[in-house]
Amino acid sequence: MEKLPTGRDKPWLAPLAGYSDLPFRLLCREYGAAVCETEMISAKGLVYAGRATRDLLATDVLDQPLVAQLFGAEPEFLRKAVDLLLKAGFIWFDLNMGCSVRKVMRQGAGAALLADHDKAIAAAMALLSAAGRGRVGVKLRLGVQGEQALTPALCELALRLEDMGAGWLTLHPRTARQGFGGQADWDALAGLSVRLSLPLLASGDLLKAEDGLRCLDYTGASGVMYARGAMRDPTIFSAHRALCRNMCPQQPDADILYAVILRHVALARAFSPDMRALRKMRSVIPLYARSLSGVRVLRDAVCRSATWRELEDVLAAFFLTGKS
Ligand SMILES: Cc1cc2nc3c(=O)[nH]c(=O)nc-3n(C[C@H](O)[C@H](O)[C@H](O)COP(=O)(O)O)c2cc1C
């Protein structure tokens, strides 16, 4: 059976609502992301074909292998959503059991599924029956609330998902109540990884490539998924691959960050050239430049840019002449 690339030297791009769109995924692939996930997509939104949801499905031949992440609680909608995505050419799916945003959890979706394992299993079964064994992953947190530790109940859920034919699991080892607070519990990742036969991907506090390698060594996980680390610096993937070859990764200095930004702008202009893409770039650029002095001035100037031309002029002024 065809499998997605997983392994120590095959870092994935995590699903990132508002970020992991087509231009960003292509950018991360150019730097070495082995697999990318879409932003989370509402199964119900997809079935009712809202424009915003349809936009999330934009992809390209270069955008492979691609995992479509779905959220939802109702098996009927999840099954229909997978059917629609299969017709559109998608073959890999991920079920979100980790989102802690109130709007999602109120629907019983995301991490709320962890409060009722029968519902969680029914939701996963809906994806698996439509997509087939091995083609579905599940992204978990430790639970909704309570202690930040691997519980026997979560292990049991993970083993049931494995028996049902899940292709891989991902664990972000915090509870939903924690959001992004505290530290990711890598011991929980280690505890789950020894119990599973299928690939376990680690997520959580992987802000630099060095964190990814440390996490792999500490937890024995099959692979890592970069999230905030990739949002801040997409060269994290090439750095990760360099470290796997015992090479010293290049530090992302201003020249490298300028090249990253220009490439992201070019991809955004090519694949979603309207004003929404420009607005998105205005929020992304300050994240890339956050470590550079004068970033506040850059942020203000970027926010005032009303056209791509203006944006490029602002960037050139900041990176090439030191003023914006
Ligand atoms: C802006 C943002 C959007 C996210 N969107 C999603 C999402 O759509 N689906 C999902 O499963 N996780 C989502 N996550 C969680 C990440 O995939 C990841 O599990 C989490 O950030 C922990 O990894 P990190 O500490 O290395 O960033 C999001 C996180 C952030 C910061």
C-alpha cells in the first residue's frame, strides 16, 4: 500500500489555520518539507460549499504529497466531505482532534472529540470508510482538561485508531485547556510512541530545527511536524535535513529572510493574486523579520502598502538600504 513519507529526515508542515495555504506550502516544500497539511477544513462547510471553504482546497501539481485536514463531529458530514475531496483528487486525510478554539469545540469537534471516545471513533471511522485504510491520520492532544500527561484512556484511543487502520497519528502533548500554555510534554510523546506500531508524529514546541532533532531523540517519535517554527522561518526544513546529515545549518540572517519573503510574495502573487493575499502577506512578513532590528518600522510600512509594488518597494528599502 502506498504510504506517506515519514521518518527522521522527513519533516512535515503542520496544519495551520490561516497560514498553511497553497503559497506557504509550496514555499515550505522548496525548503524541504516532505509532506504538507492544509489548514483545517470544516466538513460541514465543505458539504455546503461555502466560498471560504472552497478556497482552502486550492492546490497544484507541485503541492504533493498533501494531506487535507478536516474537522467536524458528525460522521455523515465527514464521510461526504471525504467523498467530495476524493473526487477533487485528494487521497490523504487527517482528522482534527486537537483544535481547542471555542467555536470548533462548541460543535463537539476538534479536541472536544477527546471527551467522548465513542464519538471520536465514529468520526475517524467515517473518514476511514470513505478514504480507505492507511489513508487517514488523526491529530490528537492529551485530552480536554485535567493533568498534562499521557492517560491510559488516550493510549487506548490511539490503539483503537491503529486497529481501525489509521495510517499515522500526531500528538501535540498539551490539553485543550492549556492552549499553547506551559511546555509540550515530550514524555507523553515517548510514552505513546513505544506503544504504537504505526508512525507517530511529534508536534509541540518545535520552534527550531534543533528542537525537532532533540524531540526525535528524546521521544523516539517517527517524525516531526513543524508549526510555529515554520511560520517564523520556513528554512527550518532545510536546517532539519542538514542536521540529519550531521551538517551545520545556515543561520537565517537578513539576506536569507529577505529571499524567503520575496519568494513567498512571488508565490502568493502567482497563486492567489488578489487583495486578500496582499493583506495576508502584510501579517506574515513581520513574523519572518521578527528577529531583525527595526522590525516595528517595517511592520508599519508593510501595513501601509496598498499594492504589491508598494510592498516590494518597502521591502527593498528595509533590506537593501536599511530604511523603510
Ligand atoms: C496559527 C496556528 C494555526 C493552527 N491551526 C491548526 C489547524 O488548522 N489544525 C491543527 O490540527 N492544528 C493547528 N494548529 C496547531 C499546530 O499544528 C501544532 O500542533 C501546534 O502549533 C504545536 O506545535 P508548535 O508548538 O511547534 O507550534 C495551529 C497552530 C497555530 C499556531
